[in-house]
Amino acid sequence: MSIIKVLKLKLIIFLFQALPAVTLANPVTVKAAEWTKVDNVKKCTDGTCKTFRNIELNKNTIELGQDISVTNLNTGLEIAAFQVKIIRYGRMVKMCWIGDTEGVNEGTYLTVGGCKQN
């Protein structure tokens, strides 16, 4: 193998390691978001969690500290209402996870699509 091919290979390996692709794939915490599609809510009470998919939210934009409520479209009843303590934004998948606790995917949280950071 020639020295030029070895250097090209090393350069390619370096670029793959140096590019922020892994960072872009991981969700980041943001202060505000808006979305176009509601996917589901995972409601956890006393260690038992249930996922609801046919839901409606009372808004399509949110900031940390604001309240949000979730209605079950099958029954018309409110499933959850909480103050938003965390918003995680996935750049690559354009999704957000909006939760009632500061932990990632803990407690009750919403998953929304078509999301963008505000």
C-alpha cells in the first residue's frame, strides 16, 4: 500500500471520529420547542406506566416552566396535566420529549414529531 493511500485512510478515519455525527444524533436539552405532530404520552403513576397514542395537547409550542395538558381522544378525558421541567430535542429525527421531571425519560412525558427548537 502506498504512503498516499495510507494517509488518505488515516484522514478518513480521523474525519469520522472528529465529526459531530454522534452529537447530532443524541437529543439535547432546550428551553422551548414547537411541533406539528403528537405521537404519544407515557404516564407514570406509582411506578406503573401506561402509553396513550390517540391524544390531543392543549398547545403546540411550549417553554420550560409552562403547563401542558393531554386529552384522551377516545374518552374525551384529561390523561395528564403537568408543568414542563425538561424538553429534549432530537435534531436528526425532529422529535421532542417533553417531561414533568428533569430526568431523561422519567416520570410522565410526551413524544412529539415535526419538532423544532424555539
